[in-house]
Amino acid sequence: MNKAVLDPWVEGHLEYLEKIAKRNHKTITDIRCTLKRITLYMLEKYPTKNLWEIDFKSFLKWIDDERATDRSVKTIAKDLSHIRGFLNYMLRNERCDRNVLDGFYLQDDKETMPDFLELEEVERLISVLSVKKFEDRRNRTMVLLLYGCGLRTNELCSLDVMDIDSEHQELHIRHAKGDLERQLPIAETVWTELLAYLSERNWKKGPLFRTSAKHRRMNPKILGNVVFDFALKAGIEKKVTPKTLRHSFATHLM
């Protein structure tokens, strides 16, 4: 690729941001500069690979090199957001099978790192998840999806039974961050648990998870209480929320 010209897929992404996402001109210019800089860096290091084919470790190396030039964590985090957006665009266009930066975020120098559970704590948490009653099975499945797929709270609450792709063993997230869609693979052990839950509810259509009292769609408050109560039962001293499980998923994945 000519170093003065961005890949047509990058240009397509920028056009999408301008005409469909209605981003302002300044934002698009900023994103263009980021993608041009990262493209030139990766071309020098990996001349045979497209930007969407770069692996996670290579992006980590880029971050290290950026920090060596005294660029702030906040600035690099903004660049990562731009790259993550482009990779999501490529994922939706089926040019790659996953966004390697999904769930990975840098914290500002003045911020603390988000809480996450150690593997031993996750094992303790899962060990207290019962399947004696249907409600137990529902709660167990929710926790396993939060941790096993790195779902956001609203993503899990918004899931419908029709969002489960049995053929490809995936979840279809219709409203991810930025109102984007994404496909998430489900690990074999979590998939087995999900099928058991669906079997108990006879694959009834509608919301995947409902509240016990009024049988309405699961909401973030009740989901948070479920996770918090199980963490207490497991003897975990940290304040555990659905977001903690997402951070744990990302940390353990890395």
C-alpha cells in the first residue's frame, strides 16, 4: 500500500462515520490521523499484514513504543478508541473474526485500575452457583455469560432468545457500546450451561432473562444484586459488580 494513501477499508470506515454515524469533521480528522499513524507503524513492523490482521501482542508493542515517546496514557487511550472503532467496523463487514482490542482499555495515569477477580476468586464464585431451582439456573447462566463472554450489563439484559446463534455457537449483541452490533463466540462450557437453561424454559421466545417477581425483562439493578449476593456467599471481600466480571474476563483473556 502506498504510504501516502490509506487503505480503502479505512476510507470506507471514515465515510461511514461521516455519512451514517454523523460524526463531526474535527472528530473524523482526528480519527484519520490516528489510523494513518498506526498504519504506517504497522507497515514498518509487519509489511505483509493489514491493520485488521494485527494481533493483540503487536498492539501492546505499539503502546509501549508510544509511551516511550512520552505520549500520555490519555492520548494513547483515545487512539486505541479510534482503532477499536475501526476494528469493529471490519468485524461487521466480516473482514476479521474478532476485535482483538474489544474489552481492552488503558487507564489515565491519575485513575486506579478497575477491580477484577483473581482466577481463584472466580472459581469460588462459580462454586456457589446452584442449579437446584429454575431461578438458580437463570442466575448461574447470567453470571457465566457476564464472565465467560465479557458482556456489559445492558448487553446481557437486552438479550433475547432469538439472539442465540445455535449454528455458530455465538451471541448476537444488537446494541453494543455506540449502538453497534457484534457477534460473540461462546466457550464450550458456557454454551453447555446456556443450553441447559434454555431447555428448562423450553426455548420460550422473548427476553433471554426475566425477573422472578413480575417476569419482565431482567434489569441492571436486579442483575447487580444477584452478582453482589453471590460474591458475598463466596466470601469475596471485594465489591463485585457485573462490570467487575467483565474486567475479569478481559484481564484473564490477556
